[in-house]
Amino acid sequence: MRKLVYFVASTLDGFIAAPDGSFDFFPLAPDPHLVAEWPQTLPTAAHRHLGLDAPQGRFDTVLMGRGTYEPALAIGVTSPYAHLKQYVFSRSLPPSDDPGVEIVAGDPTALVRELKQRPGADIWLCGGGELAGQLLPEVDELVVKLNPIVAGSGIPLVTRGFDPHRLALVDSRPLANGVLLLSYAAAGR
């Protein structure tokens, strides 16, 4: 069965974006390890610059909330991850004209459960915090790019009421750019 993997950058104090949704305070140049091991998590527009022809990896699908998708729309990019099937969860966006992007107004949990049953590669949850909060019980792996930054406030890694979810550390890897890559598995999975 396919896995849902929440792969996301975070500050030391647990924020994935500024209060306004921007994330330009994170390092813009990807670490060579991330380019080699996680190429599908890089926007399609960056592939040529990084020497990636058709990045291979573990994902064929990406899920994102409206706030994660909107920065691409703001610069005229309707399909930021054209190399993946893209689902954007929003009750306010109109249907996408781009065939690679599906706007979903319905229940994210129901769609994830359906996607997990379909054949294919793993599913990447790239953000944001509200969507991650709704999908936390369905997350099989959490991979955090822990940046040496304290933001003070912003959009949290997960937005939901108090409901502790235990995770098991699977791997940790310091990267050359000062980021610590932490991989966790959902307990009991």
C-alpha cells in the first residue's frame, strides 16, 4: 500500500512559514543530498537548473493546501510540480485549467484513503499546517528538514487541537547547509 509522507521544512520552533505564508527565510539553494535523494520534492522549474532531467524517486503524487499552492499561482505557475499528479485542497479556488492539477473541495482524509488503495508510488504531503493537521492520522512518515532558524511565530508544522501522535525516529542526517534531516515513522505502522 502507498504511504503518505509529510516532507516539510521547519524552523527550530516548529513553523513551516511566516504568518503571511511566505517561506523565503528558508535557504533557497537546495542541499546536494536533497537534490540527490529527494529530487521530486523540488519544483519542476528548478530541475533544469539543478541538472535533473526526469527526477526519479518515491513519489508520483503531491498534496497541498491552497496557501502552499498560491505562491506559484502568484507568479503565473499553475503546475509547480508538473512531474507529479497534484491535488490542491481548497474550498475557494475555482477548478484548475491545468490537467496536472486537481482542486479538491471535499474531505482530504477520504481522498488520501482512496489514493492509498490505488496502485502507484508514495504520496507527498508538502503543506500546509492546516492540511497536515487534518491528515495527521493518515501520515505514515514525517520527514522534517529542521532549519537552524527561530521564527517566533508563523504557520505551525501541524494545526489541530491537542491530540498527541507518537512517532518513532527512523533516521537523522545533518546536511552541509546546517539543516538536520529527521525521519520519523508513525508509531505502530
